[in-house]
Amino acid sequence: MAAYKTRLKAFEDTLNNNKIDLKTLRKLCFNGCPFEHGHRSTCWKILLNYLPLDVSKWKETLDKQRSLYIHFVHEMIVEPGTKASAGSQVDDHPLNPNPDSNWGAFFKDNDMLLQIDKDCRRLCPDLFFFQKATEFPCKEIIHADSRVETLRKRVEHCVLHSETLQVDRFGKSNGMNEILGPIYYTFASDPRNEWKEFAEADSFFCFTNLMAEIRDIFIKTLDLDAECGIGSMMTKFSHKLKDKDEFLYNRIRELDLKPQYYAFRWLTLLLSQEFPLPDVLRIWDSLFADEHRFDFLICICCAMLMILREEIINEDFPSVMKLVQNFHSSKTDLQLVLSKAVDIR
């Protein structure tokens, strides 16, 4: 308890300065951000380049970005909803071939809206947080509900026109909800109401900044690229494992257990599906704090395999495949994984 209070004070001292010492903050966050007083929420905003290091500029930055988000909501949701409602006028109809038809744009969005809706519904279904209504619903949409086609109604219409989702070759949708979910959860759980109220807007910009860093691994055309994309990530992962445990590496090759079968999900979703949410938040503290955060992600993935070393060496392909695709079933302590990853690094 004394050690924890010392760490908490170190965070408070660092965050209460007029200018944040990024090196100190990274070091503190790498070992885990405390949830108290919204420290994790604040630290993630800094580490994801949303808040500047100059604390005096925070209010100006937040006001500007949150205002911009309101503009985005109006432009991308309220206005299209208004046009969709107007689409029932005599001069426009669902079969109108005019490229400027309101209905044309409406139908064009169907697949995307349906995918977003399904992704949101299957995000952490066992957690009540993601099933309950937000404490701070978007005012712009609420005020517009009486005169526009709401997103809920549009999704209901989508079901009539789009029965299937486009999935990738591994049988899953793009998984961006798994990246956004922990960020939104962290910001919306901030104990400070004045920060919690704008969790949606802040999450949008932090998610955008994070995706700017990892977008290459979501681009299919780069999958086989040796320099970038998920193919490159999996190659680095294999090389790291070979360097740290060549015997295990050779055993995995002998089993023909390709990284595409399991590491694809580990790397693209930043391990968000391999651990319960509290553990994911702790892992992301380290990933966001590390200057070479995706190199550390590879170290964590190698640590996971090395912890399962005995089973991988002694079991057959089906058993090992089941094990690596369901790492959470091993009930391995997260601290053991992180300590091993630090050793590997």
C-alpha cells in the first residue's frame, strides 16, 4: 500500500507541473497508470498526442477539438439524417437514378451503418458498461431527433437492405471497435464529470491518432509488404521469437503453426481480445508509454508463447492451436506476461 501511494504521488507531481516531463511520464505509465483521479484518462490523452505537454494549453485544445467534433456530428449524422427524412418528398424516391439523390446516399451508407451497429453490440457483451445508455448523450442528436431520421431508425432500415457483413479472410470484421472500446471505457469512466461528459469526442480524436500509427496493419494491400503492414509485423514477431527461443521457434514451425492463425489477431487488435478488459487497460498503459510501443507489443506476444512453452513442445497441432487462440483460458497472471516481455525487450 505504501508503495502504491508513493507511485500515486509521483503521478500527481508529474501531472501537476506546468509542463509535463514526457520521459518521466512514460516511465511511470509503463509500469501502470492508476485509475484514481482520472490519471489513466489524462495520461492516455497525453501519450496519444491529444493533449500538449504545456498544461496551460489544455483548455484551449480541448475546447477546440470538442467543438470540431460537434461539427463532425452535425455534418456526418444530423445533416444526412435530415436529408434522409426529406427523401420521401415527391421529387425524390428510392429508385431515383440521380447521383445527387438523398436516397442514393442513404442506401450507400447501409452496409457501413449495419457493420458499426453489429460491432458495437458485440463489444464486451458481458460488461454492463457497454450495454447501458451513456450518462451524457450527444446533445446535437437529441435536439435533432424530432426532425431527422435517427441513426437507430437508419440502422433498422439497413437490415432490410443489407443482410451480410463484409469480413476479411480470417472471418472477422475490421475490429476497430476493439481498439476504440477500451479508450472510450477509460474516458467515460473518468471520475471527473467535466472530463467524462466529453468522453465521446476525446475518444474519437485519440482513436484517430492511434489509428494513424497502426493503420498500415489494417490495409490488405500491405499484408505481404516486407516493410510495413501486418505481414511485416508478423515477420518481426517470428524473428524475435527465433532470437529469444530458437527451440520453441523450430517446434512451432514443425507444427506448421503459422502466425497468421493466432498472431494476426494479437497484433492487429493490440491483444484486446486475449485478456479481460482490466488487463487490456494495463497492457495499453505500457504500449502507449513505450516509445517503440509496437516493438513492445511483439515482445508481449513472444512472452505469451514462451509461457506456453511446455504445452507447445509436448502437445499436438490441434491442442496447441486451441491454446494459442484462447490464451485467456490458460489463466496466466498478467504480471508474469509483462515481466517476461520486459526481459525479452
